[in-house]
Amino acid sequence: MPSPELDNFLRNVLSHVKFSFDRKAICSELESHLWDRIEDYLEQGYDEATAERLAVEGMGDPKEIGIELNKQHNPIIGWLW
């Protein structure tokens, strides 16, 4: 289960994705990337809280990510599929 920091990041990104049918898949993929980064930081010797913070910071601005994902997951294209 994501920590509050990870959960907040994911919610912020997904708040910009208008096509609700893609949100679950987007969330799963982002969460996977975050956990990969966290594992890398843990292997480098960081504690879990620091690893989570660094992973979230390393992903970038959640608003920008959400806006870009919204462009790629267009509801009109989604409905056509």
C-alpha cells in the first residue's frame, strides 16, 4: 500500500487525467516506477522515508505529468478503441 506521500503524488497526477477508464492502469504503472526507484534508493542505503521522498521528487511535477498523460489518454481516442 502506498505511503501518504506516494498516495498524494499519485492522486495529484491522476486528478489531471480526464479519461477515467485509464486511471487505474496509469496509477499501476506510476506506482511500479515509484517502487522501482524506492528499491534503488534503499539499496543505496537510504532509509525508507528518505527513499520515498527522493523517488517522488525524482518523478517530477505531478501536475505536469498529469497534463501530459491526459494528452496521451484522450477520451475520444479511448472511446474509439
